Amino acid sequence: MRVLCLGDVVGHSGVSIVKKLLSDLIKKYDIDFVIANGENAAPNGRGIGPNEFESLLNAGVDVITLGNHYNRNKEFKQLIGETNLVLPLNLLNGDPKEGSKLYYVKGNHIRVTSILKDASAEASVVHEFLLVKEIIENNPKCIHIIDFHAEYTGDKKSFGYLFDGQISAMMGTHTHVQTRDYQILPRGTGYITDLGMCGDYESILGFEKNSVINKLYFGASENFLVGDSSKKILSGVVLDINETTFLCRQIFPVYIIDEEVKK
């Protein structure tokens, strides 16, 4: 079973590059299932709405996970309960059924779980360890991929080792910068500290660079603007998962810089 996991999709630039490249990537790598973090997919880079949700699904994404901006879009409530959307499992007042979902793909069950670490949360969260432990212990074993949305690298790596051999893969998100530490942990769990992002390449984390610099260094009060230069980036990893042991056989990065002539 081959799974493509894409980093945070940021604004129109991120949605557009996924729409442009995903179909060819699915064919090139013989992908069976696609997971993307969509918590920055809204036009302003905060949250996700119905338009972005449908655009990503139509492009070939199977499941969209979220993070700390999960409810920043005013239209977000329309999406709650959607089969292909996975909210953070450990929201204080959340529904656990929305944070870990099971899918049936080519004769295999795939569980996708979303976790939000408190250091990067704008909402109240509960500790993620016991919730994930409970899911693993109380459900039949299957392919299980976790999106761990967190700021600190140590949190992600610790969680990966805690559940090494018990889950198929743990993919870090949130920093929008792809890390070089993609690997298979000693007991067979695929791991990367951060998948990176899909969005504007000539930007700061997907946002227009001058708007970020002006706010951080010169006190501008305006919000960051989503970047929209001619260069776009798509990054993530491909997982090859054993359908019998549910452990990872191979993990390798996808990192594409795509340039278009703007009209």
C-alpha cells in the first residue's frame, strides 16, 4: 500500500499546486491513498472552507487533516462531520470520532489520526498520549497514520519512538519546512519531523515575505498575506506500507519546486 502525505497546504497557491501536480504524482509513484494537511488552505491562510475542501478532494486528496487553525474560517462548521476531514483528536471539547477515522482502500483498512500539541494550539487540548494508546488498544490492528501537528521537534520524535511498531507512520506538520530526517524507526514505524508545505516558494512559510517582515520587525498591524509568486512548492513523503504487518517498508521525500510564467 502506497500513501502520499502532503505538508500544510497554504492558501490559493497551495491548493493550485496540489491541483496541478497531484494527478501525475499519483501515477508516477503508484499511490493508493493521499493525505494532506489543510489547516492553512483558506484564501487568507487560516483554516479551511468548503471551496478549498472540495478543490483538494477533486484534485485527488483522500483525507484532509487539520491543526491549530482548524476553526479560523467562518465557514468551517459546514464541514464538521465530513467523512474525508479529520479534526485534531485531542480537542478539549471535541468529538473523538472526528479525530481518528477509518477508511477502506483496496481491501485494506487505513486509520488516519490527527493530533494537536498544546504548544501550537489556539484551542484547549488534552494530552494526546492516552487517547492514541486507547485507540490502538481498543481497535483491530490496521494501517495507521498519525499527523502530529506541533511546534517542537522533540515532541514529535518522542511520540514517534513511544509508538514505534504500534503505528504505520507518524508524520509531523505545522512548521511548513520539510525536515531531512525521514526514516523508518527501529520497530518499523515510518517517521518524519515535518512534511513541509504546499504553497508559495518565494515566501515565509507560505505567506508573502514583506507582509511577514513588516509585522515582525516594523510593527505593522495587518495580518500576513498569502504568497502568490510564480514559484510554487509541493512537499511531503511517500510511504510504502506492508499490508500484512502494517509497518513501513520504505519512506522517501517528495520536494518539487514548480515555476510558471505569471500572466
